[in-house]
Amino acid sequence: MSDRSNFSHQVSGPFEVKLAPQEMSAVAASSGLGRMSLDKRFHGALEGSSTGEMIAFRSAVSGSAGYVAMERVQGTLDGRAGSFVLQHSSTLDRGAPTQSITVVPDSGTEALTGLRGRMVIDIAPGGAHSYRFEYSLPEAGVSP
């Protein structure tokens, strides 16, 4: 992601996620990769749902894995309705996470047109998920 560290808003809240294993393509079936569908419900300043796909790999070394995913989020962000797409690329290196979850440029629709941002996912002991989302949006009624 380009360094747009001038995000003007920061929000956070909980979310629930359902992962469902899916078949890999015939080409990738013997690769050791896994494919899952995503179904999320966000709460707080980001109120809505998302659906998407994830491809993952878990190493034989405990705590090492990686995944990529794309998801379309539909709902409201600080009261502004629309949708946007998140692109994920994350690794776990013997328990140490590195995350890159960014809004795909120009994927925002309706009142979220022009949205730029990045998200961090936190997983608490016991499995509860939450998000931290830094973003910027043009003023309402102003084109990006």
C-alpha cells in the first residue's frame, strides 16, 4: 500500500467470522493449500457484513502459516452507506503475525466512494475477533 499515513479516522469493534472449507481447483488440488469462503458480521462504527474467499497454507512448523483473501464489505461506516473491497495478505512466522489488509483503491461505492484505508485484525485468547480500521473519505458530496 502506498504510504497514506494521513488517515483521518480510526474506528474499532468486534466481528464474527464463519469459515467454510471449499474445494480447490483441479490444478491446485495437490498443492497443500486450503480454500475457504468467508462470511463476516462487523459491529461498531463499521456495521455490516462481508463475503469473500481465502486461500491458506499451514506449515508443519507450529505457528507458521499464510493466507491471502479478498472480501466485499457492505454496510455503513460512521453512518455512510456503501460497499468496498478488502485485500488481505498475512503471514504467521512461528506465532509472530504480519498483516496487510487494505481497501482496494476505487472499490468504494455510494457514500463510501473514494474510501482509502487499512485494517488490523486482532484475535483474543478464546477466539474473539475485533478490527481496527484507519481510513479517510472525501467530504460528503465532494468527488475523490
